[in-house]
Amino acid sequence: MPADRHKKSSKYTIDRGMPGAFEGETVTRRAFMNVTAQTAGGLAAAAFTLPALAFALGPIFKRVPFEWQIIGTPADFTETQYDAKVLTIVDGIGEAGKALAYVRKRNPAIDNIGTQDKFNQYIALSSRCAHLGCSVRYVEAAERFVCPCHGGVYNFRGQVAGGPPVRPLDRFYTFEHDGYVYIGPRYSVNSELQRFSPRDPAEPLDGIGQYLYPSRFDTSVRPPTNNLPLPPTIPGS
């Protein structure tokens, strides 16, 4: 009768006829040394790889801090005209950390869609085109925002009126308190001006786009309003 090929061999090395085996041994010295060497190599590789990986991925999961900033008083803004305001996005890097916002007072007659709450009683539109991030400029005579790079055009409310942009201009949170208007971090909107966490240029937010392009972990979130910065002190007051 042929030998049973499925018969399980003994776990002891001496039963398997291995050279140098001794009674009760289940792992050969060669196998033990191989496992030890591979384990030591893995630990050494991890000691170099994990810190580098943590250094590279750490900023992805770190929120960029943001504080409310004063941009004026209610008397500085009207419902029919935008006023350009400079705000600081990232501290400590000079002009590279600043952004431009076009700000006006909310007009109930035309701003009757989208989110309405205490954080957008002043409309603050980003100057960054939603196509590829170029700077747009406001043409007062036409009441349009125009991108000189690729011909993107936005209407008075910041919605796409022509060209390649995939969504309206991003916006900034605003907040009025004790006679001052504060501006907060950026957020994105879809064609119905519904609010979403910030997205990068060329990422649509209508339909399935809001799921295909999730927000990044490092984007700033709206800060609380219980610790607003104090207005600047006027000398001699």
C-alpha cells in the first residue's frame, strides 16, 4: 500500500532525522537564528521608518489654528458694494500667509438662499478662483468677479456665471459683536450656497462631488466666539 501523503510529520526534529537534533527539540537552531535575525532587522527598519513617516504625515492631521479677526465696524459696509479686506490665514510667514476677502453687508432681497445665521450677516467672498486658485478681481461696473487666468466669471453673490469654475467662490465666516465685524476661517459652498467644509480648487460640491472630494484634516474650523480679540486701542483714548 502506498504511503499516506497526507500523514502529518512529527513536530520533533529528532523524529524527522535532522542532523544535530536532540530529544524534545521542535525548532531547529537554524530556523531560530533566521527568525531572530529577521525580527532584529524588522525592528531596526521600524526605528528608521516610523519617525520619518510620522514626520511626513503629522501635518496632514494637524488643524491649522485660526482666530477671529476684526475687519471693521458695521458702518464700513453696505449692501450694494464690496470692500476689499486683508486677513491673516497663517501667522509668521509674512505676505504668503495673508488672503483677500471681498466683504459687504447681507442683503435680504438677494441673499435669501443658502445658510442664514449669525455667522454670515456679512458676505465675505474669497478672492481665490474655484477653478485653479487664481486671484479674481471685482469689476464694480459689471457687478462681476472675473478671473484673468482662464476666464472664470462670478455674479454679485459669487455664483458661477461663466467659464470653467466648478463651484461658487468660497466664503469666510463673519460675526458682529459689540460694534465690530469679525472675520473667521474659510468655507466652501455649492451652487445653492449651502455650506461645506473647505475644499481645494477644482473640487465640485454638487451631487456626488461632495462625497468624491472630502475635506482635508488640516483645514481650520470655526473658532468659538467666547474669546474674541479686543479692538485696537486708540492712543490717548
